[in-house]
Amino acid sequence: MYNSMLDILGIILSLVIQLSVFCSAQQLVVTTGDNVTIPCTSVVAYPVWVGPEMHNGNVMNYNNPGNKTFANPYLPVQKKVRLEWGSDDKSLVIKNVTMTDEGLYQCSDRTNLFVRVPPRTPIISNAEQSTENSLIIRATESQVTSLICVSSGGYPEPLVEWYRGNTGTKPLISTSTVTAGTRSYNVSEKYTFTPERQDDGTRYICQSSFKTDPRHISAVSVELVLNLKPNLPTAWQTSAVSAGNIAEVKCSINGSRPAANMSWSYQEEIPAGEVTSTLDTSSETYTVISLFKRRVSAEDNGQTVQCVVTHIALIEPPQLTASVALNVHYPPVVTVTATNTTVKAKHAVLICNATGSPNTNYKYGKWVHTWPGINTVLSEKPGSERLVLTNLTYEHSGVYTCSASNRIKVFGTTKEFIEGSVKLLVKSFPVITNPTVNSVNASAAVNGWNSQSDG
């Protein structure tokens, strides 16, 4: 047991000595593929060089003292062919350095050779190739997105950073996921943000490097291409239209990428529209115009037509709308108002009421007075909205007709003036013409009169 303890202590002491030697040696950093010269301050030419390779648990001499040939038979051939003497016949030159060359080299000096492996060119994993063969990232305005860059194969762990616009700016705040392999590292760097419209077309750069060696910087860039929200839509009726004709309403929206979707809503229906999309090549955004058509009647006047816009970038609200109240012109509906009266009244007023679209600037036709059921015109009065009858008699009774026009013709005809009528009754005292004796006696009897009693 005592001997076992001594063995353990010996091993520990050996490791400590090796570690101290390693730590006390000068550090020489080299990159795979480079040629490196390891210096030696020996006073003799072709000193003995000892490398990191092991044989039977012992480090390996490359040559015998003063011997120019690296003749150790146990030295791997792939290493031997890459060894040379420096110009001072003391230094050791290793050509086309590989990872297997890393370790402690000794002549009169100790040099710890540290072999660094540059990572492969970074790859942006969620990028795609554009039509111009450049890299792009597609994202959506105001929606969270991530840029993911992977740097693989580097040793030691490389520094991977994201930049906006150029690498002269401050690195963006990102998160790293590091996977360590055998003398290699894979680093995935993710930058997460919410892009806005002004970020469209911005170039983002992923750069991998070693902190202490700017020679081994590798970078790749990508352009951000956004799905852009459309601007607010506008809708308008191309012109007022008369009932019976086709009304046209247009809706326009711009600034979207890709082109926005557009539909219509009218009285709980979803009518089809004629849609055209135009690409603005300067901004690479779309203008979309849709045309709504409907053959209208008077009942459509004032009804709301709604343009509905949807787009991949619209979340809250999920759609945009624009509305138009239809402007439909139609001839007036004409009515006449009057109140029955008696001859005791000083006058009677008749009003010609017209309601159409447009509902202004009416023209009025003549007032025509007839008897019910008889087309004979008893009298005509000049056209106006109001007719005032004075010195009333029973003869003023009858049918009064007016007409009005808002200059809109009945669809399919030339008719412009629309008529309306009312019956007027003017009550009067009874009038007896050419009285007879019998009629007088009958009247006296009715009133309780007796001619004999009068005598």
C-alpha cells in the first residue's frame, strides 16, 4: 500500500512538472495551413528537437544532436515531410500546420504551439437566394423575427456577432448557442427583433472572428425584405348616377408588399370587384385598385358600399375598410297637401311637395284644377310650390294637380315633370235658384212655420 501511495504521488508530481513546463513555455499561436518557425537559442547547429508526439509513453526526439536529418523512425511520415530547419540551422520549421502539430516543442527553449482553426464562412440558416443571387431574409412588418447565423468548425470558440448596416457600428445584442466538439466549436448566433417599415432593405452582417487576431475575420450579409402593411384605403363614387343606370365605386390602396387583397361588402352581400395591381418599381410596393359596379334604383341612394382590405402584415386590426354612401339621382315623388275648408275662410293654401335626388332647385309646372272624374280643365295657375286661393266659393272645390322636376328624367324616357294631386272641398251655404210656391211652403213646413197662423 505504501508503494501504491508513492506511485500515485509520482504521477501527480510528473503532471505538475509537465504543467509547470507547459505554463512556463513561450506561447506561439498559429493557424492551420500556415507555416510556422519555432525559435531556438541553442549555441550549436542542429540541436536536438523534442516534439509533442509520444512513443511508449515518452516524448519523441526528432533527431540526434548535430544531425541534420529528422531520422527518428517512430516519427509519423506525414509529420516528417513537413519538417525543415530554419535559416539559422537551429529553429524548427513546420509547414502546412495541422491540429496534430499542437503541443510543447523543446530544444534549448520551450515553446507551446497553439494551433487555431478558423471557422468556416458563416451561414445564415434562414436566408434565401434572391433573383439577383444575393441573400435575403423575408419577414413581416411589426412582427417578431429572428436572424440566425451559424459559424462551424472553429477552434478555439470563435466570436460571432451581428451588425446592422456595417461592422463599424456597435454589435447588436444577440444570444449564442455553443456546441463543443473535438477541437472544434459550432456557434449559432440569433438576433431577435421586431422590424418596422424603415428597416426594409437594411443589410445585416454576421461576422465570426478570433478576438485577438483580426486576420481571420469571416462575414456574410443578408438584406431584410419585409412584407409591408398597406396604407389606409380610400373609396369614392366615380360620379353620381341616375336610377336605372350602373353606379361605379372605386377603392384604392398603396404601399403594400405583396399586393393587398381587396373585397366589397354591400347590404350583407359580398359582390365581386374588378381588381388591378400595379408595382411601384422604386419602392417595390403595390397599388391596388378595385372597381365595384351595380345597377341602382332609388332605394340604393344613401346605402353604404364598403371596401375591405386584408393583408399578411395586418394583425391588429386584421383588416382596413373604406366606405362610400351611394349617390343615386332619381325623379321626385310628388304629393299635394291641402285642408278642406269653407267659404267663411279667407283663403286656402295648397302645397306641392317634391322629394327626389338631388332634393334641391326644383322646377314646378302649372297648377291644374279639374272636377273629379272629369278631365275638363277648370282653371290653370302659374307653376309654384304654393298655390293660394282667395275669395273662396264652392266652385273652388275639385282636384288640384301640380308637377315638379329636379331635372332627372324617368329612366328610359324623356319624362321629367312628375305630377301629384289632391281633392279640395270648399263648403258653402245652400243656394236656391228660381224658388216656387211649393218650395217655399215646404221650407216653411220644415221650419215649423204656418202661413195661416201668420194671418
